[in-house]
Amino acid sequence: MLVEIPEGLVRALVDAEHVAVLTGAGMSAESGIPTFRDPQTGLWSRYRPEELATPEALRRNPDLVWSWYAWRREKVRQARPHAGHRALVRLEGLVPRFTLITQNVDGLHQRAGSREVIELHGNILRTRCADCGRQVQDWPPAPEGRAPRCPHCGGVLRPDVVFFGEPLPEGALQRAWQAAASCDVMLVVGTSAVVEPAASLPRLAYMRGAVVAEINPQRTPLSDLVHYRLPAPAGEALPALVAALEAARKPGSVGR
Ligand code: BV8
Ligand code: ZN
């Protein structure tokens, strides 16, 4: 299915000084990483992410939480960036200022070549100690299915991600607010726009007069607010959008 690229959105991108992009789990779906809305498959089908990704769950059942993340980390390791990730790398080079903000913890934007990525919710491939807080690269092997322990203090190890109920990394959130407040265009890709405070970033951009476009096969709470909706998968819509921008920027074509 060929996705239609709105002329007005291309025009806004041609004229933009600063383009911001906010991505969610839908950005990684075509790389084979299940989204949070997909019913958790297999072993995890009886848990909701909101139940497992919490400090309480880690305290109550560190082995279960560690196993869930070990399963997800394996999926992330097998995943590869797709054409949508690579289109965002191209877009970075086509606009004067570019800010990529992601809710995803899989590091796929960096693996595709995006230079500066604001990781609002941390990164599943990093591990830290729940007690002393140190980042830990390797640790003594734990018995099968058991959460490993910190080599420094013996505390429980956890993925370096933001659980529900935990504050987002201060610096990352500040930079994300600033980008939302100053961008001329914000692309919102593959997010159900439910989780806060990330879901408020497009609203701030919109209120500050930015052109906001949503790329998502499904409608979301943002759909009635945005200026443009591309009801298509990220792996199709982003390459098409960037190709249209490249064509519009060719010397002799309309615009700048
Ligand atoms: C905080 C890391 C305060 C962990 C994550 C009641 C009302 C409002 C807010 C709250 C509330 N109760 C609690 C809150 C706050 C809470 C929250 O928002 N809860 C939600 C459930 C209502 N937020 C928090 O707790 C945050 N912290 O507020 O702290 C604080 C301050 C100071 C001191 C102490 C405390 C922390 C939120 C971060 C949680 N961690 N991830 C991990 O990964 O395990 S969030 C996690 O879920 C993901 O990172 C992601 O952000 C989120 C899921 O959202 P999406 O990315 O949108 O993914 P989803 O599956 O939902 O949607 C996918 C979309 O893609 C769909 O729309 C689909 O149509 C689309 N799609 C599918 N395929 C494609 C596609 N799109 C394009 N192409 C495709 N191919
Ligand atoms: Zn420790």
C-alpha cells in the first residue's frame, strides 16, 4: 500500500529550522520487537507490562522481573533497525536542527546511525544495581532463572530502564521539553500516546505552534489534534516522507 505524503507536511519540513521526532514501541515493531499493546506472547501473556515494569515488582519478585527483561533483551539483540530507522538518519542530515526523542529502550536508533538520541525511558542493554545504583557490565553468573547480584554490594541487578512510577532521567526530559517547545515540526511515530510525561511532548509542540504529524496505522488520543496523520507503518511512511522531502529540496524544485 503506497502511503500518501501530504504536500503541506513536506512544505513544513522544507521550511523547518528545527525538526523533532518522538518515537514509541511501534517504531520497533517492524524490527520484530513486540509493542506494549501487542498481547504479551507465550510465557508473558499472563502479565501486563505495567505490572512487571515497576519497583514493587522488582522488590517482590526480582527473579521474575529479571527473566522478563532477559527475554526482551534477547529479542532486542536479535532485532535489526529497519528502513524507517534509516530514514530518520537521513532526515537528520536534511534539516538545520534535528532532535530524536525515543520512549524505546532497544537502542535501535543508535544502531541505525542516529547520532544524538534522547532516551526518555533508559536502555534495556544497560544494567545497574538496584541498591548501590552503579552501572554493571558483567557479574558472577546466577543460577538459571535467578536475578544476578551486584559484584560491588550484592544488591539485585536490574535493567537501566525507567519503571512505571519512577522519574525520567532529568537531563533527557529537560532536553525533550526544550525540543518540543522550540521545534517547527514534530513527527510522532509509533506511540499510543498514553504514557506520561512523553505523551505531553506533542501537545506542547502543538500549543507552541509546531506542525505535528502522527505516523501510526491506528488512531490514538493525539489523532484529533495533529495537523497530519499518515495511517501507515513507520517502515513505509518514513522512507516515503524523507524521499518526498529530498525531491522537494532538489535545486529548481519549489521552496527554498
Ligand atoms: C512518572 C521502560 C513520576 C520500561 C516505560 C494516570 C494518568 C496519567 C499518568 C499516570 C497515571 N498513573 C500513573 C501515571 C504515570 C505513568 C503513566 O503514564 N502510566 C500510564 C500507563 C497511564 N508514568 C510513569 O510512571 C512515568 N514516571 O510519571 O514518574 C515521578 C516523578 C518524580 C518522582 C517519582 C515519580 C514513567 C513512564 C515510563 C515507564 N517505562 N518503558 C520498559 O520498557 O520495560 S514505558 C513503556 O510503555 C515504553 O517505553 C513506552 O513508552 C510505553 C508504551 O508506549 P508506546 O511506546 O506508545 O507503545 P505501545 O505499545 O503503547 O503503542 C505502540 C503504538 O505503535 C500503537 O499505537 C500502535 O498502533 C503503533 N504501531 C504498531 N505497529 C506500528 C505502529 N506504528 C508505526 N509503525 C508500526 N509498524
Ligand atoms: Zn550494588
